[in-house]
Amino acid sequence: MEKDRRRITFLKLLPELGSMLLAAAGIYGISFWRQDAFDIILRNMVMAATGVAITGFHLRRQYLNGELSYDNEEHFLRFWTCFLIGLAAALACSFLPVGGWPFLTLFVMLALFSSAGTGILAASMLLMLPMLVSGASVEIFFLYFVSGVFGVTLFRDMDKEFKIGLPLTLSLLCLFVCETAIVVLPVNARLDLELFVVPAVNLIISCILLVGMLKLFSTMVVYRYREKYFELNDTENQLLVGYKERARADYFLCIHTSYFCERIGKKLSLDVDALKCSGYYHRWGEELPALMEEKAFPPKAAGILKEFMEKSCKQKETAVLVCADAVVNTISYMLAKDKDKPIEYVQVIDAVFKRFTDKHTFSQCDITQRELNIIQKIFKEEKLYYDFLR
């Protein structure tokens, strides 16, 4: 992301300042309604405002350093919207039994819409609020902190493969175990099913809230650009059909490059849709920047194509595109030069990758040598495919 997009302006501070005021006002209202002493009210207000301030400071640091997950850097206000929802829920928890607080959902939600560290910090600060006004024991804090952190760990990297069944089951199981250990077992009475009513209700509500929140997350983040990629990666769309008519040779080079990008992307667990898209459009030349702006290319694909045009390889996906383009272009050139002459594909591929090594092509890229070896191996396994390049 460009530096000018990472500046903290006053507008970006407004949600943080507003959240501080709302947290202090909300905790004041509840403490006053409970007729707490003035020093207790003042303590609660100071701690609430300080907790929000620390959360905001941490969020800003991660934003400036480009450490937020997914595309959250492009939607700075998204986190604060979730935080305000969490703030309202945390204040409402002051009136609920301690075993029925839905903090598992808040931990996961705040982490997904920022980063794991920011989400845990923010949810912990929110958890502090009902703890202060309800007088709950410290064990309750650990109940929701442990289950919340475990939930955040389970639901990380949801953009790679959106499967929620096992993480959902394990996170709810952890919550149930923690509730049983801290809420049910310490009760000085014979174990009875009635003791599990509140924890069971909390499990059901947490399950519903988690599924709903994850559905929203998938719509807003994971599959946000799905329709756009369907459009751009359709070889029958007007853009590619027109390109085929005016630059047939380059069009087929793009088709073959995109094939290898997709195969390698799946093998290395990269962004396959973005790689396919970059493979289809990387040879459009000077008209590509205007095309990307006009057709609103997804940021990931646009970033890969921009690096490719500028010969600045930093992302793994860009490295894959560079490798695929070089191999396809080299073999196509050799086949066109003499169609009847047999080609030793393994030697050609080795020569291409040796050139990358000699020129330090990927010295600024985060791709590993092991991953480059896997890419090279994939090209060598595709001997039969190269017949399509004739």
C-alpha cells in the first residue's frame, strides 16, 4: 500500500475519540444506575476510556505498518463499526448472568476485521467493562479470554479456504469446557442439569452469532470480489474476445500463462483468482493501467500486475506470474522458430530459472527457494501440455 494511504488523518481519529466518549458515558450511566460510589464511577470511566485509547493506538500502529489482515487497511472504519457493536454488547452484559456473555463472538469478530493481535486486545478491553461494573470474579475474565483467544486462533486465515465446521465446533467446545470449569463446578451443590442452562444458552447464542458474523465476513471480505473475478476470468468476456481478435499470439500466451498461474497457485496455497486474472491481462502493455482503473480490478490482481509492469517482484503471486510468463514465452518462441526440432523442455526450464538466479530476480520477494523449486518441478511435469503451444 502506498504511504499516503497510511497516514492517520483527523477523520481516522474521530471514530476512536467517539468510542472513548461512548465507552466512558456508557460505563458512567450503568455505574450511576447501580448507585456506585463516586470513586468507583470515576475509576470505571478512566479505565474504559484508557482501554479504548490503547486499542486505538495499537490499531493505528498496525495500520501504519501494514500489519492488518485481509483488506482491512483499505477499510479503516470497518473495525470501529464492529468495536461499537461490541461496546454495546459489552455494556449489555452487565445485566446478564456471567455465564451468558457472548464474548467468543466478539473476540473472533474483532480479530477478523482487524488482525489477531488487535482483535484480542480490543475484545479484552471490552471484556473489562462488564467485569468492572458487575463485580465478577477474575476467573470469569479468564473464562472468556481463553475461549476467545482459542477462537481467534481457529478462525485465522479464513480467506484461503472458508471452512468453518471444525473451527466452530472446537471453539464452542472450548467455551463449554471453560464454562463448566469456572461457572458450574465451583457451585457448592449437587451437579444438576439446571446448572448447565445458562452455559447451554450461551453456546446456542454464540453459535448463531458466530455463523451470522462469519456469513457477513465471507460476503464483505472473502468473496467480496468473487463476481468481479468471474467476469474478468471468463475467456468469453468482451475484453478477452476483443484482445484475441487484435493480438491473437499474445492472447494465447496469456491463456497458457494463466493455466500455469492457476496450477501453481493451488499448489502453493496462493490467491488463485488473482493469479488467473493477472495471467490473462499481463501482456496488455500500456493500455493495462487504464483498463484496471476502468474495470475496477480487485486490489490483489491489480497489485500483481503493477509489480509485473514495474519489474518489481515483491509478492509470491508476482513471482509465479514472472516464472509462468518466462517459461511459456521461451518455449513458444523456440517452437515458432522451428516446429519440427525437438525441444528438451527440462533443459529449457532449468535455463530459465538459472537466469532468474543469476539476475537475482526474486531477491526482494518473500518467496522461498523451496517454493521456487516446487514451481520449477511443476513446469517440468507439464511436458505434454507444451504441445498446445505449437
